[in-house]
Amino acid sequence: MSAFERRSIISGIGQSAVGRRLGRSGVDLTIEASLAAIADAGLDVADIDGLATYPGASPGGEAFSGPSSPEIQDALRLKVNWHSGGLEGPAQLAAVVNAVLAVGAGLANHVLVYRTVTEASAQGAGGRAGIGVGGAGADSIATKGIGGVLQWSIPFRAYSPAIWLALVAQRHFHTYGTTSEQLAQIALNQRRNAAENPNAVYREPLTLDDYFASRMIATPFHLFDCDAPVDGSTAFVVSRAEHASALDHAAVGIESVGTALKGRPSWDQFDDMTTMAARDAGAMVWTRTELTPADVDVAELYDGFSFLTMVWLEALGFCGKGESGAFVEGGTRIALDGALPVNTHGGQLSAGRLHGFGHIHEACVQLRGEGGARQVAGAEVAAVANGGGPIGGAMLLVRER
């Protein structure tokens, strides 16, 4: 078995200010996060010889895509041996996996990886538009009409992932008896965790009554099942494993990655409509390590919508197929002091939608023992998962002794 993952570490982490409608440019936020990550890794800008981002220039518009890798390379005056920025791959984790591959192959020694969003400022005071309908996608639809996979959904008013994923959730409810009360525990747990995170955008208490009183977005999703758009940037430095000895903090090792997709790359034509790409990516993680789900101390699982966290709990083997509802029922098992603390920073539902990179950042914070009031004692192994629908990626991170 190849162990390319273990040739690399996450040596530095950085995050810009995170908030609703900060009114700052994506480049500005990215530079703040990147300089913080580089300094945290004990490096200078001149030491960075690789660069990666997700999704790079994409049709989602600048607010979703963030600045391209050429923009950041130029802003930091980087001289790189390797660089990458693209939309396709195993979800947002593609940028990290690409960096690990590059370091493992000897193409670079220190790769700066970043993800930046300014969706809250772009949204302004108006409503939130669906992908492909609002923002840059609206002009394309108006001039060229609807094409690709959207031609099969938009005519039926299935405008956004909220609707596409609600259909999958409804199927799970129907097949396995999952309930809205169980689904609500994801949002309630993450709000409790966010109360201990000074950088979270929503920290006030959330009750089950509050949850059910919120408006319905797409059955069974209420408002609090949906992530909160923010402005912010998160950056990491992926370095050669040998750099660990130069750090003044614990290094975070990459134990294994999961990048597989064996079903159809489709939101609505997957072979099992109670799951998605998470199934294959989650299974692959355990083929590349001797660790098991029982060894995981914290799980930072994607939550663009609350149901996605439940999908990842099943895909990564923390519970059986169809058993995620029972697993999260009551919220005790996934709490900070539970058997498997989940989304310890508040996730995207309460800490803010940093499009998966917030989960990676929080996993590193936990493994480095820097979580403050939300720190899980003795955390040494973290599972991270990004993505939903036809894209998904997962990895295990470990505290390097």
C-alpha cells in the first residue's frame, strides 16, 4: 500500500476575519489567512514553492470561487515549482489532496493551500440565490438558456442544492424512518459548540422549539438546517514531514485520504438515493490505514445542510447504513463530551460557511490542543469530510508526537 500521505504534514494554519458582509475583497482576506498560515509554519513567504486552491476560476462567480491561484501567486510574489486550482475532484479536499500528492512526489517542499468566500457580501440584503440561477449563472441562463444537468431540474423549480439534497433526505426518512427531531440534533449540537467558539457568527442559544418555528426551506429542511453564508478565508501550509522538527507546535499528519467515486456523478441519478459520493470516499479512507472508526476522537463532517453530516456519519462507518438518525438522537453521542464529538467549532450551520475548509482548520485546532473551551481532551485522531451530492472527499488527520 502506498503511503504517500505520510510524507506530508500540515505545518501551518491561518484564518482571516470571518463574518457576515465584511465588505473586504477576496484577495485581501486570502492574504491575511495566508500570511498567518505561513508564519504559523515557521516559514517566510519565500519558502513557499507550491500553491493550490479550490475551486479556482469557476462559473460560480468570484464570491463563491474566491481569488484564482494566479492572483494570489502574484499578490505574494511567489516563485513556485508546482501550482494547481480547479473545480473538479474529490470536493473541496481536492486542493489539500493535490498538495499532499505534490509534496509526496517531491514537486514542492511547502505548498500554500487556501479557500476564500465572500458570499455574504455578494448576497447583500437580498435573498440567497441557488447555484446556477443567481450570480454569474443568471447571465448565462438568460443568454444561452439552460444546459447540462440543470436542464433536468430547473424546469421543475429545483433551483438549488437545498432542493436536490432535500429529495435525498426525504428518501432516507422514508426508507429508514429518520425523523425531523433527529435531524434537528445536528443544528442544535453545532449551535451549542459555536457558543464556545469566539469566531462563530451565530452563538446565541437555539432550542428545538426555535428550530421547528423557523421557516421551511425545502422539506424536510428548516432554516437552521442550512449553512450560513459568510466572508472569510482559510489557509494551510502542507510541508514535507521532515519539517515537523522545526515547528513550535504539534504537527498534523495526514494518515489517509478517501477520494473514490464509483456511482454516477449525479445529484439525482446515484444508484442509492439514500446516500451519495460520500459512500465511496468514506469507505476508501479505511483501506489506507490500520486505524478504525473507533480510533477517531473528533469528526468534522461537512454540513452544507444538516443531513449531509448524517450521510457522512454512515459513510465513514461511525454507525450502520440507515442508522444515523438513531445515532444522533438526543444529541448526547455527538456532543463535545460525547462518544464522537461532531463539528466542534459549530460547523457551517453556526460558525459560518467556509465551504469545508473551516472543518479542516478545526480538526487541526483540535489535534494541536488549541480549542479552548471547546477542546476535546486527548484528541489525537480526527476525521474530516467535505462535499455533498456527486462530490465528496474525506481524510484522517493525526497528531504527530
